[in-house]
Amino acid sequence: MTITNKEIKAEVIEELFLHSGESGQASFQKEMTEMIAIISRTLQDATAPYIGKKPKMVQDEIASLFKFPNETQNFTELLQEIAEPILKNSLQVSHEKSIAHLHCPPLIPAIAGELVISSFNQSLDSWDQSTAATYLEQEMIKWLTKKFGYTANSDGTFTSGGTQSNYTGLLLARDEFCYRKWGRDVKRDGLPSQFHKLRILCSEDAHFTVQKTAAQLGLGENAVIKVKVDEYHRMSLMHLKKQLIDLKEKDLLPFALVGTCGTTDFGSIDPLVELATTAKQEELWFHVDAAYGGALILSESHNWKLEGIKAADSITVDFHKLFYQPISCGAFLVKNSQSFRFLNHHADYLNPIEDEGEGIPNLVNKSIVTSRRFDAFKLFLSLKTVGISLFSEMIDTTFYLAQETANYLSHQPNIKIENKNPELNTVIFRFEPQASTGDVCKLNRKIQQEMLYESKAAIAKTSVNGRTYLKFTMLNPRTKMEHIYEIVEEIQTLGSKWREHT
């Protein structure tokens, strides 16, 4: 019997997809086993968070991969081809000395959850594309709203992270205000003629996505009023009051107040109780950006810092930070589920209005996106595997490490620390040698870069009052003070080496 090319291609196609057949099963298990092996080898060989190559070298190595074959390529050979330019050139976020950003080491149960998410490829827009997944996400949202002190009338949705969640909150705030003040349905009729008067208040240390959202909502970045912060980088209530008076005198229309629960640099938490009171008095939508600090709901020692958050009209929380989930994974929570009416659109082919009468839940009704991953599953799997108590212990460990690091840096020569008592788990400091004739800001930028290029550690740089500082972000509960001692020693060495060359 002659085997045709068409039959051969059909056989290959069977091996390319995960299905119930023998060939698909065998191919899946073989390629997953090989991928796990090469990931493990890469991590075992990694002695530092980064291999040390400069950007241009990495760019060239990646560019060399971009020749796609006309015929199928052997998967084993492909893994060998990508091992150096992609895997080894990647930042090793699980390394104990990777302490730069709000970029967490992912939990193994969450990584396993990602395999399930990709394998079953559910789409959380309509129930008939995500049958069990729909209900699991709904139950996760119920659990989250309860943990944050919301009621049974509250709701939420999983998002890609803080940017999407903050956008959703301020979109609902804008549309609710326009409907309440002018009877204007922005979703249907667009912005009212007085849209240029609308204003959003947040602290000057709030996340940049507040301004980005204002621009995307058609209000412009200048619609964001930045309130000064106090010495602890929390929103100043006195200055907030002054800003509100000033807005009224100018006949402008504040409609939203954004409180931050964990600023990116200092981890500062705005006075949420007082902000909630002000928002209620001024009839402002109170949104809390707890992308960073929201994980405190799991901490037995620090959850008191979230006092007042339950009064928020909406909350942002990220799980790819202190919940240790792979990127991306976040949630948007809203106090009143009816607020989602401003997002609701019906399409006959996806979420027909008749489905609501039949009790069929289509989660697209409360999201600004359509196709959406089953990210709730990896968080569910992590909470089930790790347990709340150990989650609390891991989070508290990082807070303790941050305080110990701050104490240590306070007694180091040539080091100026900016936050001696970290509110969460970031530490801000700079190398500031005495009697230096060089540019200290340039010196600190150089230290940060050379630490990465010399494969010493991954640390961050930021700006405080126009001056360059270094930053440790302690998300990894496996990082110990021994690692911090070694990193600080390298900073001192590099600082001394470059101090007169900048």
C-alpha cells in the first residue's frame, strides 16, 4: 500500500495537538518532559539572576533565531537552539539575589496551574467556552470580596493586572458620575460637553496608570490632580483638602479619589480610613489601588494596615506580586455589582440577553476585554496547596527581611537610606561617598547597571526628589540576610571603584 504525502501530513497534524488519541498523548508527554528538563537544567546552571550580557548582544542572539522553516522542525533540536539565546539570557526571577522589581518568583503549583490553563484553553467570556472555569472564577471572586470586607452584593473579575484594574475602576467612576450628574449614558452617547471639567485626585506617588487611564478615557493626563505626600510618602490629607477647595473655586468637577495601598517605590499606604470619609463627604468614587499591598489580606501580622479598604467603591489587587503567581494575574473588585452595567454589551453570537433569563453566566458582561484566560485556576491551586497560614508566613518573612536590611544599611559607610522603617518590603537607599567630586546620581546608575552586567545581583534604580537611588524589593521568601550582605558588599566595591570616574 502506498502512503501518500497527504496521509503523512495528517499523521504529523495528529502529533501537533493535545487530544485523546495515542499520538497526541505521546507527543504531549514527550515534549513536556523535554521542556521541563531543559528548564530545570537552566535553573540549576544559573549562579546569578542574570548572565550579564549587554542589551545589544541579547538582541542580536534573538534576531538570529528568526528564520522560520517551511517544513516541521524537530522539537528536541529546537529546544537546544533556544536554550542559550532565550532561556539562559532570561532574568532568573527565582534567584535569591533577584530583588529589583515587583516581579515575584512563581510558586510551583501556579506553574503547574499554567499547564492546565494552556492545555484546556478555556475562554472566560461566555459560559459555553468556559463551563467549569466560569463557576470557579465566580467562587474565587466571592472569596476575595469577602476577604476584603465587601458584602454579598459585591462582585469582580480577573484581569491582566493593575493597569487593567485601575482602568476599569476609573471608567466605572467616570460613567457613574456622568449618569448621576447629567443623566448621561457615556457608553451609548459619549462624553458630555463638560467633560473637560472632570478631575481625578491621587497622590503624587500614585501609579502612573492613573494618568494613563485619564488619557485613554478621553479626559487627558491633566485631568489628574496630584496631591502632595507627607514624609512617609502617604497622601497628605491637608493638601487633599486644599485641592478640593481649589477645584470647587475653579468650578471643576472631581469625580474620583484614588488611594494607594503600597506605592511602587516606598510601599506606602495612604490613610484609607480618612480618604474613605472624604470621598463619601465629597461624593467621590473611592478607588483603592492595592496591586502591591492587597496581599496583606493573607498576613496575620500586617492585615491591619488595610483598615478602611472595605469602604472603597472598587479595589485593584495583583496576584503576580506577593501572591507569587506567574504574570499575568490580577483582579478588579467592585462594592456594588450594579456598577458593571456600564460595561455590559450583548452580542447575539456570544452573550445574548436571553442567557441572563435562563441563568447562564457570561463573564464578558463585567470585563473590558473579551477573550480571557482561566487565571483564577492557578491562584486557586496555589491557595489550596500552600494554605493561608504559610502564605502569611512567607509574606511576613519578606517584611522582616526588609526591616533587617534597612537596619543593616543604616550602619553602613557611604550609604544613605531613605526609608529606615519600610511599610511593606522595599528598601530605598543610595551609595553616597563622603567628599566625592563625581556625579553621585550617575554613580548610582552605574552601580545598578554593573551589578547586573557583572552577574552580581538584580537591583533597581529609582528617583527620589530628582536624585537617583537604589532599590531592593524583597518579594522572595527564600532570600536571606546572607544574600543581602553579599549584595551590599558588591555595591560598596563597585561604588569605590567608580566614584572618581563619574
